Amino acid sequence: MTALIVAASLLIGVSLGILGGGGSILTVPILVYLAGQETKEAIATSLFVVGVTSLAALIPHARARRVRWRTGLLFGAFSMAGAYAGGRLAEYIPGTVLLIAFALMMLATAYAMLRKPRKGAEKTRPAHRDLPLKHIAVEGLVVGAVTGLVGSGGGFLVVPALAILGGLPMGIAVGTSLLVIAMKSFAGLAGHLSGVTIDWGVAVTVTVAAVAGSLIGARLAGRIPQDSLRKAFGWFVVVMGVFVLAQQVDAALWAHSATWAVLVAALAATIAARRRRTRRLAAPHEAAFGPRRSTPREGHEQHVAKS
């Protein structure tokens, strides 16, 4: 079992090194289902593991000048405040509720990773401009609070904020996010320590393996197509999220008709939203060039279908 924990912990570091996030999403299930820890202990331990691993992954990114220090420090400061508050609040919330919230966060994160970026989203602000202070405050507090509560929602919320709102290139957003993750992870850990005891033997074992993985991930950063990697990791997170949710939710609830009604309604809403988005993207093209004409092959197929 220890070998399996170490192997899984390597993925934590690789994810942080390459994507600038995903550490806690992997760490909590590893600690709960492989190391046998209680939920709150696993969340607190994950914050220590991810904090140390993020610092290790930050070093090669800093050497490659892929860190925006001012933005990262300001974002991290607000995140620390939110993470500490979330960590203190978690003491009064049942572990099952936290794990269900964690699983839902995993699925939301996976959706954000798998969805196609909007047309023109890649056109960010000039790289020299820092994230506006009001955005730093709001995004930092929210991301920090989520991290403190459930040990998740760090990098995959920070990176889009830095890349889209702050206009940072993807590589710099990843490097800067590691600074933010480290700061708020330690703040969230401080909030948890008042009510949780950590098994430092397990924590150090997982951390050492994760740090090794982060160094590997940092070296691979930029060599692997980010879109392909995000999609693969996104589907992996979907599987993990469904697994955690299935473990925590009573079997009778899954068999209840209302549960499936909600799932079907959510699926229908998602499909409808994607169709509306597709029509919005197609509208400017049709306004400029007119409706898309069918190709000769499509015209032939339509003719055959009518006949």
C-alpha cells in the first residue's frame, strides 16, 4: 500500500509542476482511500503537502522567469485570509458534507478544464499589466475560502484568473499560481490545526514523493501540449469526483427518482447552454458572410434523404 501511495503522490507533484494546480484534487482522495485517513485530517494534510510541493515546483519556474511576483504576492495575501477563515469554519462542518462539497468542486473543476474556451478568450491583456486590485481581492478571498474549507479549488481557479483577468501568458500564470497556492495552503493549514492532528509520517512520505513529481512536472512544462493534457486530466478528475461522490452519498438516494430527475435536468440545461453558446458564436459569422452554404456532398446527401 505504501508503494501505491508513493506512486499516486508523484502524480500530485507532476500535476502541480505542469498545470499549476490539481494537487489537492488528487491529494485528498489519496489520503482518504489509500492512506485511510479521516476526512478532516486528509484535508489538513493535503494543505501541507500541496504547500510544500508548490514551493518546490515554484523554484524552476522562477529560474525560467515564469513568475509574476507582485501579482502573486497580492493574490496570495488575500487568498491567505480567505483560506484561514475557511479552515476555521471547516471545524464546524461534518466530514461527509465536506467530502460531498469536495466532489462537487472536482466536477466543477473538470467542467472548467474540459469546456472549449470562448472565441477570442485567448486574446488577453498585455503581459506587462498586473491584475487589477479589486479582482485580486475578490478572486483571492473566494479561492482561499474554498481551499480552506475543502482543500480544493486552488490552481484551477487561480490560473484562469491570472490568464484571463490578468492577461498573463499561460506559462507565467502557471508559475505565478504556484506562489499563490503555497501561501494560501499554509494559511488554510493554520486554520485547521486548531482542531485536527496530522500524522506527520504519512504527510512527509507523501510530500517527498510529490516534490519529486513536481520537479519532473516543471521540467516537462511547455513540452506537452497544454490543451491535450488538460483534457486528459479533466476526464480523470471526472472519474475521481464521481467515485468520491458515490462513496459518500447513500445508495437509496441514487435510486430515488428525484435524484435522476435533477441529473437529467442538469444535463439538459448544459446541452441547452452549449447550443445557445454555439449560436452566439455563429451569429457574427452569419452577419458578416451570410448563412453557411452546404457543400456539394451535403447537398447530394440532402437530395438523397428527400428522395
